[in-house]
Amino acid sequence: MNLSIVIPLYNEDESLPELCDWITRVVTANDFSYEVILVDDGSTDSSWQVIESLSAKNRHIKGIKFQRNYGKSAALNEGFKAAQGDVVITMDADMQDSPDEIPDLYKMIKDDGYDLVSGWKKVRYDNTFTKNIPSKVFNSLARKISGIKLHDFNCGLKAYRKKVVKSIEVYGEMHRNIPVLAKWAGFRKVGEKVVIHRPRKYGVTKFGLDRFVNGFLDLVTITFVGRFSKRPMHFFGLYGTFFFLVGLGFFIYIIVSKIMHPNYAITNKPGFFIALTAMVIGMQLFLAGFVAELIARNSAERNSYLIEKKLGL
């Protein structure tokens, strides 16, 4: 199979028929063998009924329905598990991503050898204050922290080599940082393509300003885990040693001062409290490192969401 198109959705019953018709026209014109995997993230409207109707008419359209709303990351992760195509393309269901981008994204993976290609919405139709400015700030921080030169980490329109989506786990709200997850999984050839951002035609946005704060915190988490998940003592031990040596240095200075000056009041000097605090912090960091070495990073329950129904999978 050439293509798997994974579309996470929440309350998008209005847009699904038009979106699926558009996708079908594009892939048929390019003679792709394909599947469209619609992942219903616990919608409360008639989205699942629409998916059932579309699947009955087109065997290439498949569906996954969550029992409740788990978030976009969970929807993408389950879609990635089900995907069978050599190239996996993700897009949003709100019609702001254009299916006409699919052939070029496919070629960049298959012909140009990219592991991952991220869309860049160079011209946007979102609210400048609530989306554009926070998005620019987040993307700037993401570039500096991750070292990946992308303009739009959070663009929903992306293309992946199949091996990439089978090698990463998307959980929490990590969908914003999939390029970073791919990098830490060993996939270094990441590309970018300017894509059309269309004005919203149906529904309302499902995300608020808090997504950028959460995205930054998740980015820090990924970076730390990617570097130190196999050797946490290298991080905690380094800083633990530093603080402990600083405290020990002040402690030795206090002891020598007391020996040379018997009337020296130890507890009245700042050095005493610096020594005490630094040594305690150093010991705590050491203990954190030992505990981290003993605890497995992956939790079996991290993606324990309940799937209510599947179609064609």
C-alpha cells in the first residue's frame, strides 16, 4: 500500500464527507493505493455515524472510535499503529489542510529520501494574537532546544516514512513535538514544505493558549528523556556532585576557621547555611539519580485508552 492518511478528529461531522471526497479525488488521480484512517476522539456529535456511512461507500475509509475524549496524541498514536502504507500522512479534519499537498509530500518521502516532512503554514488565517504570535514564540524555542530547523512544529499536515511512525510513541500532548521524538528515535533526515493554510470552513478550534505552554513543557521533557533516559545518573550525578563539592568546600572552610579561631561563631555565618543547603541538595540529586536508574521510563498504562469500535481494521 502506498499511502495511509491518518486523520484525528473531534466533533467534525460537517467536514468529513467533503474532506474524504477531496482525498479520494487526489489519490485516485495519482493512482495511489491507499487507506484513510479516521480516528474519532470521543466525539459527541454524529461524527461516528458519518464515518460509518463513508466506510460503507468506500472500502478504503476505515475508522477507530475512542470511548471518550483522550486527545490528539492518543488519536495519532492509535492511527499510527493501524497504518499499513509505506508513507503515512497526517492532516486535520477541519478542512484547513489541503489534500492537494498529498502527492508532493509523498514524493519527498519516497523520492527525496526524507524520513519526515513537516508542513509550514507560511501564510496563516488564524487570529494573530491568540495563535500566530504564541506559535512563533513556541517554534523559535523548539528550534533552539531541539536543534531541528523547522518553522512550524505543530502543523498537522505531515508525512512520515512508515518505519518512523512504528518506532515512536505519541502520548500526553506530544503530538506537537513529533519531529523531536523522531530525532531521538534516530531519524535525522527531516524536511519541510510550505503548504496552503485554508480559512476554517466548519466548526470551531478545539485548542486554547494553554497548548503552547504545555507544548514547551513537553519539549523540555522529550529533550531530557532523549538525552538521559538511558543514563539519568549522568545528569543528576553531575549536578549532585557539583552541589555536594560546593557545600563540602564551605564546610571545610568553616572547620578550618573554627580551629584557627576558637571563638568563631559557626552558625552566625552565611557559609554555614550555604554548606548545609548545598550538601543536602547534592545528596538529594544523587538519590534522584539512583531512583531514576531503577525506574523504567515507559509505563504500560501511559496509552491505556479504551477503543469502543473499529471499522475495516
